[in-house]
Amino acid sequence: MTVGLVEPQARVDVSKMPRHVAIIMDGNGRWAAERGLPRAEGHRAGVEALRRTLRSVGDLRIPYLTIYSFSSENWSRPESEVSELMALLRRFIRNDLAEIHSNNVRIRIIGSRNGLDPQILSLLREAEELTQDNDGQTLVVAFNYGARNEIITAIQGLAARVASGQVKPADIDERLVSDALDTAGIPEPDLLIRTGGEQRLSNFLLWQCAYTEFVFLPLHWPDFDRAALIGAICEYQARERRFGSLAARSNE
Ligand code: IPE
Ligand code: IPE
Ligand code: MG
């Protein structure tokens, strides 16, 4: 079963849609530099690309979208760029939260809340609380997120439960670890898209991407659009996921 959406040649199979798409929105700075603009302009254009993506993911009825908006390592950028990114996040929540809520989308934020500016913290809380009963799609925002830190925090939680006798070391299994991560209850990504041309994870969802299909796109995030999303989904649909087993039609 196929459905033509934008370009006649870009056809997605609606029976094989990814349940969860994760995106590393990279390349804002280079997009701006190529146009002789300050990096901040690239981040602003990146917010527009995010808005387009939310609409496309909504139209395609993809149940979970995770976006990497700010990594725990991004604090090492110049202070002016960090404040610009924080201002954009605040503006995005203020301007777009009502529409996201009216689309029945639930927002979940993953990443560390330690040491965050109180204004940002309360906006994040507002976004989660306002949308917590929405049962349509889920938008997972990775903010101040680093997968190693997420795993360390999970290990600390499990170690505390072992120390108090609630859990035996031998009882720690994949389920317990998954449930101790920020992404507890969220299915693992089927498809991870990274724009900007780099082919690395940059500390994103290390545990959760064990069997995720990766699509790396050469275009910068501000240029990402519905056609690029559909192209990535088509590539995902052409892959064979084996999960360590044999090909579906293998006779050997
Ligand atoms: C992604 O674009 C946005 C964030 C990391 C917040 P970059 O700012 O990393 O853009 P490049 O990779 O320098 O082009
Ligand atoms: C990853 O991009 C983080 C986000 C997109 C938020 P980076 O630009 O920070 O990654 P590196 O530094 O190229 O690995
Ligand atoms: Mg980058």
C-alpha cells in the first residue's frame, strides 16, 4: 500500500511507517555561514524547520517524534550563542505550546534539569503539565540532554534500589534499565535522521538506538522539509531490520 504525498516519486508505504522518529537537528551554524549570516540566524531558521517538521509528522500520523534541541555538551559554546538558543527555546514554548496542545500532542522533556535557569525550568514544566493528558502524538524534546549522563543517573537510581534491598543485582535486566532512563515508557526509535552531514550520534540516545535505522542527510537543518522527511522514511522502509536474526526470506 503506497500513498503519494508531495512528489510523485516519493511514495511512503503507510503500512510500514516508523512508530518513532528521532532527529538530530544539525547544521544551523553552517547554513548561516554559507549565507554570510550570524549563527543565530541559522538557529532562527532552524525553528522554522522544526515547525514544518511538526506539521509533517502530524500529517503522517507518526506517533513519536524526538528532537535533539540542546546537548549537555552545547554549554561549551560561546555564551552569546547559548543565550540565543535559550531565548529561542523560551520563545518557541511561548508561541507554539498552545497549538501543539490543541493538536492533542503530549510533550515530554528528556535531559537533566540540574542547574537550569528557573524561567526555562518553569516553561518546561508548563509544557509537560499542560499536555500530559493528550493522547495523540508524543513530542519528546531532548534538552540539556546527554545519553551518558542519562545512563549514569539510571545506574545511580538502580544502585540505590539495590543498596536498600528493593532489587537484587541479578534482577537488573533490559526492562529495568529502560525504565530507569528518561525515556521510560517511550518505544525505541525506529528511524534516526541526522541533518548537517555528520555521521555520529553526539551522545544522543545511546541505549535506545541499539537497533535503530540511521539516515544521515547532507542538507542543513534549516533546509529540512517534508520531501526530505518522506525521502528518509522511504529509505527506512527499504531497509531490512534483522535484529540479529536472519533475513525474512533466507533459506539457509
Ligand atoms: C544544531 O546546529 C543546533 C544545535 C546544536 C543547538 P549547529 O549549531 O550545531 O550547527 P553547525 O553544526 O555548527 O553547522
Ligand atoms: C548535536 O549537534 C546536538 C544537537 C543537534 C542539539 P552538535 O553540533 O552539538 O554535535 P557535534 O559537536 O558536531 O558532535
Ligand atoms: Mg553542529
